[in-house]
Amino acid sequence: MLIVAVLSLGAAPAAMAASTASTAASAFTSAPNPTFSGAISVGSTLTAATGTWTPTPDTFTYQWNRNGAAILSATAKTFTLSAADVGKKITVTVTARKTGYTTTARTSTGRTAVSGVFSVAPTPTFTGSISVGSTLTAATGTWTPTPDAFGYQWNQNGAAISGATAKTYTLTTAEVGKKITVTVTASKSGYTSVTRTSTGRTVVAAFTTAPTPTVSGKTIVGSTLSAATGTWVPSPDALTFQWKRDGQAIPGATVRTYQLAPADSGRRITVSVTATKAGYATTTTTSAERVPAPGPFTTTSAPSITGTPELGATVTASTGTWTPAPDSFTYQWKRNGSAIANATGKIYQIGELDAGTSLTVTVTAAKAGYASVTKTSEPISVPARPVVQITSDITADTAWTPTVPTVYVISSPISVTSGATLTVGGAATVKFKEDAGLSISGSLVAHGTTGTPVTFTSIDDGGPNEIKVTWNGITVAAGGNLSLEQARIAYAPGVTGDQAASIRVTESDLSAVVSSSARGAVTIADNTLRRVRVDRPDGPAFAFPVTVTGNSTASGIEISSQNAGAPQMVVTGNQITGYSDAFALQITDVQLRPSTFTSNMVVGGAAGFVSYGGTLVENWTLPTSGSQLVFDSLTVAPGVTVTAPAGTVTKNRFNARWTIRGSLVIQGNATSPVTFTSLFDDSVGGEPYKHTGISPDQYPWKGIEVADGGSVTGTNLVVRYATGGITSPN
């Protein structure tokens, strides 16, 4: 056992030797000396090239050397030469490393660094007037790289001027006629100094006296300024002029004199004088600044007023003659010296407020560069408007038809009694105090013209204060007659007629309601008014014609006739604008003929409904476009046919009923049925009638009743929200 142990121990050294031999480092089989490229002058960059090593190293490191000594921090592949390297031998050492190989260093052949060369070395220039007494300044230009310093030497005719070694040089009489140059020498550490010389310029003499010009003349727009050059020494061969505005040359202003223009107002005006003489430096001097004031108009004229000073007339302002001609005129008309609001045109129409006052017009003339001037005309007197106080009833034929504007003042309710006629026209205006009014048992004939309507209005209308007084309007009593044409009614409830003999209102402007229940003809045509209401009762006494055409209303039209023996009512060509309550057009007639109710338009507003009721006595095809149709109770007379095309929607008021004694023909189809429904049903026909919170179930209609041999035929009829649907009492 002991021998075995010895044998085991003897084997260990051999195994260890074999292991050591297997980990010994190898040498690179190819390890070339590095080289480097680049100009060997200060400022240039050198780049190391390692060559091809075998095997390829894992890494290379670099060290640049100066005369064999390592250069601090120069351990990159590249190296830029500095002044410290001039005359020194530069090398680079490359060290290669690779796992399992001996780290190996190689050094390049050395190259001696020389001074750098400026890559850009421009020729200098110099600025300044080349005349005795002027200072010249050298400009080096841009050098690359930037020199550490520049040196200067001024020369005359190529010879250095003693002591002239600054960047600037002031010319003396000794240089007159000589060519001046400047030599600039650039120096930089590590670089070869370089010298450059400018192009030469010949020195000329300077004027010994170069006076500042002076300017004479009024400094206001329109005036002429004149330049005085003063005495130059020696005398120039020529003097030229340039006038300037805020330092900028004024085009064409190149003579001794200059007329100030509107553009010069408030600006700085100068004149520059330039003197030239052979052998002398061209010299310019500039005057002191002058700031022109706006020019005055040399001729002004007070305006005058032409035209007849009477109420309703127009008068015109005449501006007269102004020099120079203004760019514009503005106007302000005044009443007793106080400005009239919005009266700023050349023409003014005399109104009621001007009666008994004096009028003037103030004209302001404006022109660029000139001070605005205001002139006022002589006053003209407007005659006072005559005022007639009406304190008692009109009991005999009376005419209020003055030729001059006249106001008739009614202080309390008065009447035109039966058998009497009141004629109002010409230049009359009728004004009413609070609670006053006019009752017509006889006749009122008020006919104006387009330019001069007959006006019935409040006592405050046309006054200086807000309209506060309203009056009671015009009432046409039983047997009375009213004829208004080209009239105006303002600040009153309107015109009402109760069993009047006749009412005729045409081409008038009524901010009021015309309401009539007459015994004679009613004609309401071509007016602008708030609302029309006409009621024709039954009976021969009320069998009068009704014509409502061509009106423009803001609150709708309501026509009702219970009179089967009366002429057919005509309601055509009316326009209801902006109406937003109830029904824009409402017609009830016991002999309803839709052909006499055509071309009525509902424009704007929320309620675009047109309502019909009564007894239909002519065939009618219901429209499927335009204003929504709404029906009060409607009876279709025997022998009369109502046709409802596909898509027809009729809305029916609360408790309304269709009674068919003639024929109702339904032409609906599967996609466009005919619908009869409640006024409050918004699911079809839109919602022009606003009824927030109201359900159609709450206000149903009574449905369609077929009676006395009537018939309902067709397909695709929808009846909604009716208590009776389609019924027959038989």
C-alpha cells in the first residue's frame, strides 16, 4: 500500500507541466509599424494607420510622441499639430491587444512638424474720405484661422509713413496727390506670418470751409422752402441738392427749392448740399431739421343752405369755394344751435321738430397735410306749424286740408255725427291726447299721398320725449263710413267698425288692428298693419262684400262669415310675417271656396298654420306642401268632393269634426298614407304650433262623420287621436 501511494505522487508533476505548456501566450505573426497621414504643419490633423495585423487584434490604443516623448492626452487615432510641435519629430505608437496573445507595441517613422499656413489671407481694405483731415480705418477681412494679432503700416506711394502703425490714420496735407495703402501683417503662434497690402487710393484736398446749408421759408404744408449753401472755400465746381423726409431722399426733390407736400406734415425735413471740385473730396453737408405744420386753406367759404324752409321740404348744404380743394367735407345740421342726431348728410329733410326753429349746417373741410377747418352757415328760419285745437264734435261737413303743415289736436273723445263728413288731407296731421279718440257716425275721408300721408297719432309723436301717450283709435259706429288711403295710424289700438255702413282702408301704414263687423262693403287692401279681423254675421243686413288683398301683417288675418246669401269673400295675396301665436290665417265661411283664398304667404315665425272651417261648397284637392292645414269643424256639402292625395296631413282642433255629405276621396299608399290627426300630434306635419306639455290625448278631435248619403273612399287612411274615428249616424 505504501508503494502505490508513492507512484501516485510521482505522476502529479508531469500532468502539471503539460497544463502549463498549454496556456503560454502566443505572438502576433504579423505586427507592422504604423504610419500616419496628413500635412505636417501647425493646424493640420494627423491620422494614424495601424496596418494589417495577424491575427486581428481585439483592440488598438494610440500614443502620439514629440521627439520620442509621449504627448500628454494625445491618445486618439488623430492628432492636431500645435505651435509646440514646430521643429519637433512626431511619431505615433500603436499597441495591439488580443486574448491569448502577447500585447505588442509598434512606433511609426518620425516626421518633423513645420509652421502652419493661413488658408485664407484676404487683401485688406480701408474706409473713410480720401481727403486731408479725414480719418481712414483699415479693415483686415476674415482670415482662417483667426490670427493672434494684426500689425498695420500705412504707406504713401509705396513707402512706409513713419509712425503710422495703427488701425486708423488721419490724412495730412503731406499726402495730397499721393497714393495711400495700408499693409496688414497677420501673426499666429505656430504659423508663418503673412503680409497683405490694400489697393491704393489717391488723396485729394478738402474744402477748407464746408458750411452747413440753411433753409428759409414758412414751415407749413403748401409753402416753398429755399436752401442757402453758404460760402465754400475754395469755390466748388458744382453744388447739388437733395431734400429729405425723415432722412430719406424725396424722389425728384433735387433743386434749391422745395414745396412742402401733405406727406411732409409732422415729418423731419432737411436738405443735403453736395459740393464737387476737381482735386477735392466730394463733400456733403446737411441742414438742421424743420418739421412742417399742417397747411392752412388759403381760401375758405362759409356754407350756405338752399331750398325752401318748410316742413317736409328738403334743403341742401352748399360748401362754397375752398383753396386748395379739400379731400372731403363732413356735415352736421343743427337746430337752434344744437346738433341734430343722425343729420350728417349734405341734404336734410325738415321735420316736425324743426317747426318754429332756426336751422344751420356746419361743414368741416379735411385734406391730408392741412388743418381741418369748420365753418357754419347763416341760419334759416322754419315757420312754426299751425296748431288747431279741436274741442267739439264734427256736426257738419268739415275739411282739414291745409296747404301748409298743420296739426289738429284732439284733447278728448269726439264724434263725426250722422250726416256729417270730415275730410282730412293736404298737409294735415291729427294728434290725440291721452284717452282721446274719434268716433264716426257720419263719414271720415282721409286721403293722403305717397310723400305726405295723412297721419293720426299720439300728441307725443315727433316730440323730444319718449312716446308715453296712447289714444283710443278710430271707431266706425253703426251707419258710419270710413275711407283711408295713404294714411298712417300710430300709437292706437286701431280701427274698429260695429255695423258700419262701409270700411275702406288702402295703401296705409297702421301699427294697429283693423276689426270690422259692418253692414256694408269692407275693403282692406295693400296696407301694412298689425292684424285684420272681419266678422260677417248672418242676415240680409250683413250681406256685404269682403275683400282683403295685398296686405302685410305681423299678427295674422281672421275672417269669419255666417252669411250664406252674401257675396263670396276674397282673401288673396296677403303676407303674414314673423307670426308666432295661434293661427296666421284663419277663415271660417258657411260657403267656403278655397279658390278665393289663394296666394297668401306665411313667412317666418313659429306658427305657420292656416285654419279653415265652415261648409265647403266647391271641389277641393288638399295641398301637400306649403302651410300646414288645420281644420275647425268642416262640412263637405252634397255634390262636393274633397280629394286627399298621398302624403296629405290634416290637423284638427279640439272637438272639431269632419261631416261628409258629399265625398272624401283618399289616395294614400303604403309609404305615404293620408293622415287625419289632432292639432297637438307632433309625430306628423311638424310642430309649428308650440304647445309645450300638451298631449294630443288631452285634446282629441271628434273624427269623420259620413251623413246624408256622403261617402269616404280610397286606401291607406290613418285617423289618429279622434274620439269617433269614422262614423255614420245612419
